[in-house]
Amino acid sequence: MARIEHFRKKLPVLNSNIIAVCAHGGGGSMFGENHPVVQLLLSTVANEVCSVELPGHGSNAVDTPVPADVAAEQIFQAVGPVVRDRQAVFVGYSVGGIFLMKLWPRLRELMQRDSVGVFVGSGLRSNLGWPLINNFWQPEAYVARNKALAMEKLHGPGWKATIESVRLWNKPDSAAFSTASELHALFSPDEHVFLVLGDADQPFPLEDNLFCMDTDTAARKVVVVPSDHFRYVTVPQVLVARDFFSALFYPLFSF
């Protein structure tokens, strides 16, 4: 199952109805209270942050891979009640963002219309990126990179099932991905949905031959930052992104 944890500002000063929801990337761990993304959201837009732990990860780790459709439904069941009738800000990183993009139409039916989605390193998927992703998400590759012990510490003895889940979620035909028509609706002018992409993001490059989205649609919704796929949510990168978040959120919210 997906697990959520709530973090609240000690001295609330912002619009108390806004709730922020963040989701980590595949193979990673839940963004904790001191994570820079959580602190950024608490300092800019919300008194409360709901952090999502993806299915098959950490305390949710299981011994068999979690299919994408099952994972998506588990995330929806965890997040839906939290955002019901509230103005929400979503920040999803990598595959966490991909799931939230897929679930956005269902979540939109529950939350207030002026909610915002910011998906970091989650869009403009290139078909050329799949071989790289497929090779990366292999247990043998983690052993070769001396990362196996770290993964076991994060996800327990079933960490190989975690790795296989993420590999399956990232397949081009995965149920985690929005269809072309869903993405065009998602990134329509009246939706407060945005992509943050790194200029050196290997799996999600700003190139031709894009999967599920064309450049014209994306151009109105993409903010490019100096990052590869793994530095988006580190402290220096989040500090770089602070100006972007402030410029985006302040026109959309009443503080």
C-alpha cells in the first residue's frame, strides 16, 4: 500500500486550507520533514505537507513487484481523502510525478479547481530513454554499482522486488503513463499543471521523438532548470528552484 505522513508548520501563517502533497522517485524514500522539498513547500505555499511513500518502497516494501495499475490505485486511495474539498499543491518527482499526472483527472474531481501540479523530471519521455532506464533498474546493476546494501537498508530484504516494480512502471507501455489525449487535456491552458525538466535529464530529454507529448503542447508548460535526473531534489537544486516556485505560486494563491 501507499503510505502518507503529514508535516505541519509550527507557526502557521499561510492560508490554512492549502495542503501540499509530494511524492518521491522510484527506488528512493519518502521525503521526510527535513527534506528540502518539504521545507520549500512549508516555507512558500502550505501549512501542511502530505508526503507519499510509493507502493513497494520502504515500509511498504513487498516480496513481489507491484504492477503499475495496482500502485496507481493505492496512491489514489491514500491521497484522495487528504485533498478532498481542499486547494492542493502537488510536487511529484520522477515516477512519483508520473503517477500523480496519471491520477490528476480523478484527483481533480475531489479537490478545488484552483489546485496546482508541478511534476519534476516526469515528462517528455523519449523512446530513446527506455534502454537506459531498463539497464539502470536491474538488481545486478545495483550490485555492480555497490548500491545493493543501501537499497536493502531502505527497502528491506525485498529490495529486488522494489527495483523490478520501478522498472515495470517505467516501461513505455506502462499503465502509469498518461495517454497522449490525457496529456493534452492535462496541459491545457486552464489547468494549473507544469513540468520542471533538467537540461541534462538523461531519461527525459528535450529532444525530438517524444513519447506521449509534442513539443508545441509542452512549450507552454515546461520550466527548464540546470539539472540531470538525479539532482532535482537535492539542496542546491531546490534552492535554484525556489525562485520558480515563488513566481509560479504567488499569482495563483491568496496568502
